[in-house]
Amino acid sequence: MIALRQCFRILGTAALALTVAAGLSSARAQTPTKISIALAGGELVIFAPILVAVGSKAFEKRGIQAELQSFGGGVPSFAALVGGSTEFGLGGPGQVLAAASQGRDVVGMFNMFHGGAVVFMGPKKYEQSRGRDLKKYDGSTWAYTAEGATSQIFMTMAAQSAGLDWNKQGRLPAGGVDAFIPALESGRADLITMDMTSAAKAIKLGIGYPVLNTDDAAEVEHIWGRQLGLPLSTTRTFINKNPKVTQDVADAMREGLLLVQKYANDPATLYKLMPASFREANKEEDFRLQWELAKPAFANVDGTFSDKAIADTLKFVKGAGQKGLDNLDVSKYLDNTWAKKAIENVPSVK
């Protein structure tokens, strides 16, 4: 009897050890639930799919806590991703491809919109005399965030399309989003690329007017074709370690995009789906102004990188002087794997 009890104790101890070991193994294998996303310029209306995915709890219901980190523009936000301080980040497709050509570990995995994410804004005093004719801004000071930034490339291409010599234009790297309004109001810039939030503010303040909206296909596709918006990007290292989290992020983004499209003509409902932090920073009336500028960007987009958009974007980036892309397998770095699966997983929203 004593021997039998000892046997049970030994078996029980062994079972407990196996249970603990299994628990530790499961804990080690468990994918992370917290991710950080670097936003270019902050919680801007053009990032509506991400914001709505957060505000509608599309991430949370998939067991993900998404932390949004704001940076001054596309260059620093993309640098945060490439540098490893965030798991996901936004940057222009040209930045993704340039980093890829340099052997950096980066991959675009979800396309939120088409367009340049900026509006060319001119001083209100020029609205009657210059209107929306870029030729009348010849020899003026053209401002953007930074040299090499997507906004600067759009300005270069727009100027060239209008028959202007870019080298004869005054150029001003204005810095981050906070510099846009002061640069326009002070007269330091005659034409400046602004995010939709800043552009709407300039209109409301009566100091600026829209000259060219890079998110409106009717205005710009004849210039540079269909341009990919700022793709949500991550790294292969993260994907390989966290395949389920990666797909869950894509599914949440898909849900956010579908909600944006569903309520595109109902800004009041769309505003309510935004995170509290966005609503605290933007009054509903201001959001309506922003949304009118941003809305065209979300037409005809499903999260994937279409062949036409890739071809047009690649031509655009090469035309802007980007080197090292001729032998690059673009599909490896603008990869539709997760967006296509997200379309299957989230075909519609209620």
C-alpha cells in the first residue's frame, strides 16, 4: 500500500511537471498582443482605416492592443519601423522600395488608399488671381516636409507636368505638420503640401485655398497615374515570428477600410467611429472639412496593391530619381498575401 501511494505521488509529481512545462512552452510560443504603429504626421484623417479600426475595436476583438505613435512625417515614421522601435509603420511606397533596394527588412502589407495624402495649398490672397493653375506659381516658393519626402516628390512631378522647371522654383523643407500653417500664414511659402487636417484648418482660418488635391483621382491621375497611398508596412522578421498577429492586423485593417467606405457619405457616423483621442483633437465640423478633401482617396481600394497602381507608382518613383529598382522583385516588398486573405476573412461589415 505504501509503495502504491508512493507510485501515485511520483506519477502526480510527473504530471504536474509536464503541465508546468507545457504551460511554460505555451507562454513562450504565445504571439504578442501589443503592437505599435508609427503614424506619419499623427492621427490624420487620411489614416481613417487605421483610426476606425482602433475606434471600432476591430483590433481589440482580435486580441490585439494597437498603440498609435505619432511622428512629424513619413520619413521619421518609416525610420521608426526600419529602426525597430515600432512593429508597424507608414511610409511612402517609394520609401518602402528604396529601403528594400538597400537590403533593409521591410514589406508593405496593406494599401489603405490611393493618392498622395496631401493637398497643395496656396495663400487665400492668390485664389482669384492664380486659382488652380500651377503655371501661375512659377518662380514661387514651394514647401514640403523634407527633401526626399513623398510630398516633395509629388511637388516635383506636378511642377514638371505643368511645364515648369523644378530647379527654378524656390524650395522650402518646412519640417513636420506643425510647421505647415505658420509657413503659409507668414508668407514663407507660396505653395505648400499639407495633410488634410492642416488644409482644412487653413481653409477655416481663411488663410489658404486648395490648388491641387493629390487624393482626387480626377485631378491627378492624368499627371502620374494611380499612386499607392502610404502602405501599412512591417518586417519579414516580425511576420515570420508572428504570422497570426500579422494576419489579424490585416483583417482589422480590412474591417476599418470597409467601415470607412460604408460611411463615406455619412461623416457624422464616421466621426463617431474614430478613437476618442481623434475626436478630442478634432471637432466634428472640422472633421467634415477634412473628410471632403480625403474622401476620394478611399474609392476603388480593397487593401491590395493592384498591378496598375504598382506600375504607375514604380514609374513615378523612378521618374523622381530613385535608383536601384530595376532588378527589384517589387511583389516581395509590396506583398498582397495578407490583404487577399483579409478579403476572404472579412468580406463585408454590418
